[in-house]
Amino acid sequence: MLTVDRAKYCHESDPYLDRPRRIGYNVTISAPHMHAYALSILSNQLSDGAKALDVGSGSGYLSACMAYMVGSHGRVIGIEHIPELIEISTRNVREDNPHFLKESRIKFIVGDGRLGHAADGPYNAIHVGAAADTLPQELIDQLAPGGRLICPVVAIEGFQRFQDLLQVDKNADGTITKKKLMQVSYVPLTDPTTQLRN
Ligand SMILES: C[S@@+](CC[C@H](N)C(=O)[O-])C[C@H]1O[C@@H](n2cnc3c(N)ncnc32)[C@H](O)[C@@H]1O
């Protein structure tokens, strides 16, 4: 994270504050401690040459950190449903680490991240940066054996509604192991109309 300058991705004041900051379109760049946590949980899967999917790539910051970790033979797909954020994230990476784009180490695509992006899979690491109502099966299907997905998922207990950050590991035989990591607070994984209406 020290090699990817957050100020190039977060154009509000105080880009280095350990808080979410607005990036427009009713969403935020997540707080640095959440990015650090996600990268550390995925660090074994973000090894040299690995393939990663960043769902809800927003500012492009986390995708750039992942691209640094997977090295020049790796590949990161950032998928985002707001086309303007894809333009902004591409510009941010071009200003910060232009070789990530020239080498095709990062590719940003417009799409519904709930469906993933099977064309470039399977992925060793999948990060979901917005809270899903239910764990998207398409994303689990796009994990490689040995791969790991982390995704915030809405949980309801009585009148309480909260989010659990779930870790999903695909074992060598294709079976799945799930683990709750902690409670979190993310923007929803939704459709553009709902996101822009709020
Ligand atoms: C908390 S922000 C993630 C920030 C990002 N990790 C960063 O570093 O800037 C969540 C992102 O998910 C996007 N998003 C929400 N629902 C989506 C969907 N169905 N498909 C793709 N992107 C989605 C939002 O537009 C937003 O950019």
C-alpha cells in the first residue's frame, strides 16, 4: 500500500485519513485499514503471476495494490457497474502506475460484479468491495482450486441487520470452506439505479 499513492485515487481532502472517503456516485473508497485487512487475508493468493478479480473496483486503488502484488506476470480485473468510475479509475492508475495498464496487468471493465467476469477466470483471489444480499454463486464458480474469495454479506437476526465479511476458500477437490471474519459496514452490492437514487 505504500507503493500505491492513495492521494491519486481519492480526490477529497485528507486522502490519507483512515476513514472511507467519498469518490462520487454515492460510494466511497474504503478506509485504508479495510484495504490492508483485505490484502493481508488474500496475500497468499495474490502471489507472483496470480489472477485476481476486484468486484466494485471504484477508485481503482485496491486493484492497483493487487496488481503490485501479483507482479508483471499476474493480472487483475476490476469490475465496476458505474461507467464514469471506470473512466476515473483508469485515469487514476494512468497517473499513478501507467505501466500497469500498458502491460495489461490491470483491466477495468463495466459490468455487474455479482456475475463476476468468467471470460478471464478462474481467479486465485476475488475481492468484493460492496455488501451482497447473498453470497453470489457465480463468484464462487469463478474461483480457481486453492483460490480465496472475501465478500461482505448482509445478515439479519431478529430486527438487527448487519454485514459479515465472509471468507470462502475453494479446496483442491473443488469443495468450499466458509468462515466469518468479522462484522463490517460496506455500501451495497446493487444495481446502478438503486445506487444513484439513494
Ligand atoms: C466501497 S466501494 C469500493 C471501493 C474500492 N475498493 C476502492 O478502492 O475505491 C464499492 C464499489 O462497488 C460498486 N458496486 C456496487 N454494486 C456493484 C455491482 N453490482 N457491480 C459492480 N460494482 C458495484 C460501487 O459503484 C462502488 O464503486
